[in-house]
Amino acid sequence: MSEKPRGLRSSELARAAGVSTDTLRHYERLGVLAEAPRTQSGYRVYRAESVERVKMIRNTLRLGFTLAELAEILRTRDSGGVPCKRVLAVLERKLDSLEKQITDLERLRKYMDQLVGDWRSKIGQAKTGTRAHLLHSLTAAPAPEATNATLQWRKGQR
């Protein structure tokens, strides 16, 4: 009988970290998760601390870090470097971008709130079965412009 490998198989790590096995393979390809050695039968076996690493990756992504940014930071850290100032700088940029998005969204909310009131009034004044030309009214009062930060956020939502 062969000895059971120490560590976690892909499915065990995925379940423990709340991701798919495809996500683990993707993280390996990008270098944010160490490449797992394989058993004789070809199964990946991850070290037990990989659970914490994957959870850290997921939480970092929720803050807006990209996998490319994270890969660079983790390469520095894993090779003995100290990327703390870089991590802080990236998070500060993410926070600044978020503040701009919030400002854009607040402006858009005010615009939409006024538009809803205007459109309700138009519909109330329109005769049954006739068009109120709601969308056409947007040519006279277009939506407020968004900053690049908000445009990037919207692009990511598609």
C-alpha cells in the first residue's frame, strides 16, 4: 500500500476555501498560489496553509486588487522581500478610485431621482395609449458624465 500524501487535494482545498478547482488552477497559472506537487496518479496536493493563502487572495480581490497586482506583490513577499509599502500604495489608489465612484454614483442617483419625478409627471399628463417620449427627453437632459474610475467599474459589471 502506498503512503497517503500529506496535504490537501484540489477538491479538499477548493471546498475549504470556498472556490472551485478551476480557480485553484487559475491561481497557480498566475503565480498567486504555489504550484502543487502531484501524486503518482497525477492529483495535485497542496500544503495545508494553502487554505489561508486562497482566503487571503479572495479577500484581497474583494478590495479591488487585480490578480496581476497580487501576483507581483506575492512574488516579492515569497522571495523574502517586503512589499508592505506597495500594498499600502495600491490600497490607497483603490480607495481614491472608490471615493470617485461614490461621488459619481451619488450624482447619478440625484439625476435619476429627478428623472423619475419628471417621467411620472409626463406619464400622468399623457393621454391613455399615447407615448410620453420618456427616452427622447434624455437628449435634452443627458445623464451626468462619469469618471474613468466609474467607467472601469461599469465595464467590469458586464
